[in-house]
Amino acid sequence: MTTTATLEGRDVAARGDGRGGDHHGDRARRRARAREKAAQWLFLAPAIVYVLVFFGYPVVKNLTMGFQEYTTRTFYTGEAPWVGFANYAEVFRSSIFGTTVVNTVLFTVGSIVGQFVLGLLLALYFKRRFPLSNMMRSLLLLPWLLPVIAGTSVWKWMLDQDSGVLNQVLRGLHLVSDPVPWLTSPDVALLGVVIVNVWLGIPFNSALLYSGLQDIPDELYEAGALDGATGWKAFWHITWPNLRGVVNVVLVLGVIYTLKVLDIILGLTGGGPANATQTLATDSYRRSFTEFSFGTGAAVSNVLIVVSLVFAVVYLRVNRRAVDE
């Protein structure tokens, strides 16, 4: 009897020790998970601080300045009276606002179409294997390696009406009889700026599209060839559907970047002649750093931010819906 009671007591004690061990094990696992999560946040902390300081604060400050009378006097007095939507009303009523909007649309559409089409053609060309293809593809990235102001200066010389290389070549080929005023005529200046921006954006488009083409399995083309899908049919039914994700990224980033292009236009034309190349980005710069009306300049840049966000959201939703269908 005593022996039986002793054994039962030992079983109860053993079960109690097991529950205690499980409890301690759960607490150890929770502590390990907490330490792991803390380590993850510690690794993310520098990036979060960087984004908040160098991106978050400027955006919030710019939004605030759009509703203030922020001028050079503010730097001395520290006073920036709140004016509400007066800055936006002044911008929308200005005589060149319509011109800047139209120029921005034309500049963006022309640049994106030229960059994407030429970039895609070059990506398809370099996908084929031929001697020196790697070296030629590396040389294609040269516009990225050059400082923008240096490339712009070279293009300004090339597009010069009297001594520019482009006009000399066109006249030598008898394509034009008179020199084309690429940067001095209100009718042609925007086209000249678009040409330079297309040249600068081709490496970005071709590099991303080429990487997307490399991810398409060759087996798909082999299977398609058995069904007669070669040439244009192979591109339309195999290449394009598998490249759509990369295309979306290229177009969205390209539009957002092109909307805020400033240095190229300032280096080539400064927004002229007669505001023919004035865009929302250059107008914001002119108001802020030429007229020192930082409030209205911030208002124009806020409009540009909203346009970029709206385009990105709408474009991504439309393409997501198309993929789902």
C-alpha cells in the first residue's frame, strides 16, 4: 500500500516537473522571438531614420511652405505668415501655368515613349548572342556614368544652330536646307530637350528590360516555335506577357523621374525661349530660387508631387486589374 502511494506521488511530481519545463520553454521561446524582433528593428532603424530625416521632413516642410508666405525675409525674422490657399491661387491664375502643364505633359509623354521604345529594341537586340555584345552593352551605360551637367553641355554644343554637329550632319545628308534652331526656337526647343532626355534615359530602360528578358525561359520559345509562334508572334504571345511586370516598373519609375527633370532643361534652355520648355519642375525652381518666392514655388512642387502619386496609384491599379483578369 505504501509502495503504491509512493509511486503515484512520484508520477504526480514528474508530471508537475514536465509542466514546469514546458512553461519555462515557452518563456524562453518568447524571449528568443522578442530578441529576434528587436534585432530586426535595430537593423531597420538606420534606414527608417534616414528616410524620415532626408525624405519625410523635406516633404512635410514643403507641404507646409505651400500654405505660408515664405520669402527671404523669413530667414532673418523666422516669421512665415499663414496664407492658406493664396499661393495655389496665385499659381493657378498665373499666365504661364497652362503652358507649364502642357509642356510637362508633352515632355513626359515624348520622353517616355522614346526611352521605352528604343530601350526595348536595344534590349531585344542584345539578347541575341554575338561577338563583343557584352562590351557594347557596357558602353550603352555611358550616359549614366557621365555627370548630367557634362552631358548636357556636350548636347548643347551639338544642337547649336550655327556650329552644331547635328545640323552639319543633317545638311551634309541634304535632309535640311537651313540650320534647325534646336534650342532657340519656341517651336523646336521642346523637341530638342526631349531628344536629350531620351538619350539619357535609354540605358535605364534597356538595362531593366534586358534583365527581364533574361528571366524568360528558352523552353517557352522552343515550345512556341513548334506551334508556329516565331518572330512577331513569339514577341506578342511569349515575350510581352512575361515582361509585363518589368514594363510596369520601368514606366512608373520613368514617368516619376521625368516629371521632376530639372537639370537637363536648365542646362539646355533655362526654360526658354519664351517659356517654350518651362515645365512644372522648372517653374518651381524659378519661383523659389530666381524670384525667391518660396511659398509659391513650394505650391508648384506640391502639385507635381500630387500628380506623380496619382499617376503611380492609377497606373498600378489598372495593371493589377489587367493581370487579375
